[in-house]
Amino acid sequence: MLDRKLQLDIRIVKFQDLIGRKPDRPFGYYGLGVQYMLSGKPNMADRMFTQALNMKPGYMPAILGK
């Protein structure tokens, strides 16, 4: 079984890839924000949630993430 840090790192890379393929979708930024939060990086998480909200004001998952 993979350790927790490696699992988080893999998910971060996957969400970064999703953002690269679909930069106009707020879900990728929200998902990356969640992974950053789980990694203990709240400032980076907040930036991703803000990015999602800039794209789609009222995007509830990002509002809850903030």
C-alpha cells in the first residue's frame, strides 16, 4: 500500500494534469485545493479555491473549501 504522502502527491499531479487539459473548469482547481489542504498547505489551497470562484462565482464546493 502506498503511504499517505505519496498518495497525496499522485492526486496533486492528477489534478494539475486535469487543469492543464481543462483549464476552464473550476472542478480541477477545487480538487487541487483539497489536495493542498490535505497536504498541509492551506495558502496554496486557498489560492486554488479562489481561482475556482473567479471562474464560477458561487461554486459551492470552492465556497465550502474556503
